[in-house]
Amino acid sequence: MLLSLFGGTLLGLFILNHFAFFTTFEALYELFSSLLSEAWILKTLAFAILVGSVMELLERSGGIDGFVEYMTNKLKLVSSPRSALMVSYIIGVVIFIESSITSLIAGAVGRPLCDREGVPHAKLALVCDSTSAPISSLIVLNGWGALLLGLIATQIETGVIEGESITWLLESVVYNFYAMSALVVTFLAVWFNINLGSMKYAKASSEKSVLKINKDAPISYMLLPIMTMILFVFYFLYVTGDGNILQGSGSSSIFYSMLATLVLMYILYVIKGKMQTKEYFYAAYRGGKKLFGIAMILLFAFAIGKITNELKTGFYLASLASQNLSPYLLAAFIFLLSSLISFATGTSWGTFSIMIPIAVPMAVGLDANVALAIGAVISGGVFGDHCSPISDTTIISSLASDCDVIEHVKTQLPYALISGMIAFLLFVVFSFLGSS
């Protein structure tokens, strides 16, 4: 996958530099230098590596097996593949603070349960990915809401629309049809064990969750670090937002939360005598090393996304729209266009930034439902991001579930396409209803 991403980045640079060989390689150096000078990118890459450290330490501590024992033998809540996946599904819906953290926790908790019940990691990755971004874009008390509020506020300030940005956002979220359909389709796939396409051939892991030390470790060895992670994300969103959670930095919050979690794990495991200091740091190093390749995939994904933006892919696609586009098809068209841009760039947030300034004036000019148009942008951004192999949420869901990225993309695609088709039809229907 790294080779494919690198090839796409290089080809894009060749086009941007008119196929000048030396200029292209100079631009390649400048591209990665600029990416690695961005604080949020460095924190996101570090987050991916620190995830590996946390996962390895959770396993070494014995907390994972303690959790499995508690859920399956004491509470008897998990006794089937369906109940194993439902635990991750519920976690994905309840934890809406940040899509990366949602995927990580749902995967960390669900993976040992799925291994015990013989559930393929690909299906767990589907659950992690299909709840993280969709729920974060529906319950917008997070960075997603902050970004969307800012983009809508810009349209108000420039006089394109009138009113309050929070009012427009709440009205638009009601039309986030892809997120809603993805959550319903995933629930049905889990509850009725529906396996479509490549998912029929996905294999369960042959490696059960075998703990390396103290199989009788308490459940707190797993739950306390996870609870710390969640609480610190809220705390750091508050701090980085100067008292406003909606204005907080997502990349900084998840990075500092992982560091805080590792400090707690040191206190919990080492100071309390569970591990030796040397063993703790070796496990942290070993876990981080395992996910270094994932961090590199993320870096190349950021690179090709930036190149796609420089090629003005989104604006080119928008320019293909006919000036005589029917208001009845506007929302569906915006949904498809946003999906294409998000798939090509691997970022829903970048798609929002490109498409809202395009979609809102189009809706106003055609006297169409503006809130429906914004909802179509949000839905399309999440849909394309959901299907894209270079999306950070796709990659993080894969690593949290211990599933190959390409396998996750192939097995998830049929479910995403069904959800996308439902969303498309709903945009057409609501466009007609709103204009009647």
C-alpha cells in the first residue's frame, strides 16, 4: 500500500510540475518537509505509534484476559459472535468525542472478545469504522461540530445566508442520512450476521488472546487506562479550546491523552509491582514498533490528499455541474460530488472545507433547501472517507482491529455502498418533498 500511495503522490507532483524530473523530486522533498513541520500531523503520527504501545501494555498486564473472563464467565454478557460485536458497536455509539479514539477503544475492547468467539477481525473493523465517523458527525459536541460551525459562520459573514451558525448546523445534522443509514446497516449486519461480498471469506484470527503474564490480573488493568483516555480527551479539548470544548484541537487532545494514559499505566503496572520498569518500556517500544508502518501509511495518505487538493480536484468536479441543475437533484448531486472528493482525498474534513462554500451558494441560487445541501456535504464527506483506503479513520480502524487495511476496505465496501445508496435516495426524496 505504501508503494501505491507513493506512486500516486509522485504522479500528482509530476503533473503539477509539468513532468519536469528534477523539479518534481525537489517538490517531493519540500512536500514531506512541510508535512513533517505541521504540528497536527506529527501528533497524529505519534498517536498512531502510541496506540501500539498502549495495546501491547494492556495485553502484557493481563487486563485484556481479565476483561474477557469478566464479560464471558462472570457477567455472561458475551456468549456469541453477535454479542461480542455488539459490545464494540455500543462503545462506538456511546463514545462520540473523537473518531480516532472511538475506533481505538471499540477495537481494543472488542478484539479479544471477537477472538474468543471466532469473529473475523474484518467484521470488527467494519463495526469500528462504521460507528466512529458517523456518530461523531451526528453528535457534534466535538471537533467535527467546531469545524462545521466555522464553515457555516463564514457563509453567514459573507452574506450568502442569514441566521445563526448553530441553528443551521442543527438543522443540517437532521439530514445526515449516510451516517444514520451506516449505523442502521451495521447494526443489522451484526444482529443478523449478514456477510456480504468479501466478508463471506473473511477468516477469524487463529491467534487467541494469550496473556504473557498473570492471567488473573484484575479487570481494572484494562478499564482504568481506557477511562483515563476518554476523560483526558475531554480535558485536553477544554484546555486547547481555552475553555470551549468545541474549539479544542483534536490532534493535540488525542496525542496528550495517549501520553497521560501511558503515565497512568506506568503507575498502575510498575509502581504497584505488576511489571519491572525495563519490561514496561520494552513492551511500549515493541508495541509502538508494530504500528510504525501504519504511521507511515498515514503520512503518505496525508501527502496524496494534499496533492489532490493542489490539483483542485474538488473545484474541477464542481465546475462540471450544469448551471441548469434541477433543485430536485441538487442535494443528491452534492452528496455524490462530496463523496468523490472525500474518497480521492481521504479526508471528510477537507471535503467539508471545499464543498460547503460551493454547496451553500448553489442551494441559495436554485432556491433549494440550504440545510439539506449542508447535510448532503456532511453525508458525502463521511461516505467517501468511509470507502477510501487512504482515510485516517479507515487506517486507524484497521490497526485497532488488527486487520489488514486493504482487507478492511474490501470487506467494508458492500455495506458502505448500501448505506450510500439509501442516503442518495433519501436526498432525492427530501428534495422533492421540500419543493412540493
